[in-house]
Amino acid sequence: MSDFLDGDAIEITTEDVHKLIEANDKKNTIRKTLANVSRFQRYLAKKGETKAIHNLSVDHLDEYLATYLLSIRTKDDDEYEPVTLRSIVGSIDGNFKEQNTHTLSSGAVVQIFPHT
């Protein structure tokens, strides 16, 4: 047993642990953002919208996003909690910021979910 502790272990600091957690959090955030944006894009396609979300006018985007957020349901057909809806808005907004396009800073979405 002491051979394992003496020969195979490396020194891990608290900073190393924090970096690993942060890296995993970033991966999870990216995965969740992509899933949320993809789901919204599928919604737009079902509504007959052919433009990419980054090419929609702010007014159209706002209207689509507001109706989307009010219409989506969990797998159990329940409404999502407001914190989850804010997270979805954050994902979509983050995607816009990443693409250097407009952000969701005004309009119906902010009025319905003011903590975005």
C-alpha cells in the first residue's frame, strides 16, 4: 500500500481541483448552451422561420423567444420553473454575444423574465 502512495501519486493542489471543476463547468455550460440554442432553432423551423436566429430582426426574435418560452414544457408536460427559463434565455443570449450580434436586452422577453 505504501508503494502506491509513494510512487504513483502526484501532488494535487486546491488550485488544481478548482481548475478541473471550472473546466468541467465550462464544458457543461457549452453543452447546455448548444442544446438550448438547437432546441430553439427547431422551434423556429416548426414555425416556418427560415432565417438563422442571428439574422432575425430584434422584434421578430423577441416575439419568437417569448412565445417559445411560454409554450415549452418538461418531459412530464409541466411548465418550466422561471429559473430554468432564465437559463435558456441566458444560453441564447450568450450565443448571440459569442457571435458578436445583438443581445436580448429589451422587449417582451425581459418584461416576462426580468432577471435575464
